[in-house]
Amino acid sequence: MSDEPTQRVTINQLYSQQLNNEKILIEMNQRLANMETLPARVRDLELQQAKAAWIEKVAYAGLTAGIGALIAGLITIL
């Protein structure tokens, strides 16, 4: 017939494989559920960063004004 060796499969082996498949399906379902919320989480993160960006702008504006005032003070002294 064929040159392939035959192997006996038991009910316990089938049951074990079925449990493993179900475990994988549960994990995949959890991953897919987390991916559905990913765009919302990214949008929330971008909004947080946009709200916090003004702090950096104000700090740089203050630093620039301070350095400008320091240079203007040095020029008036000299």
C-alpha cells in the first residue's frame, strides 16, 4: 500500500489537542478584543500629549524671554 508508517491515535490525544486548540482560541479572542480598543487608546494618548504641549511651549517662551532680557541687560551695562 503506502510506505508511511501508521500511528494509532487515542481519544486522550484527541482530547488533549482539542483542549490546546480551545486555549489558543481563547488567547486569540483576548488579543483581538484588545486590538479593538487600540485606536481609542492611541487617540486618548495623542489628546493627552496635545494638552501637555502648551507647558513645553510656555517654558521655552519664558526661557527665551529670560535669555533675551539677560542679553539686553548686558548690552545696556556695557
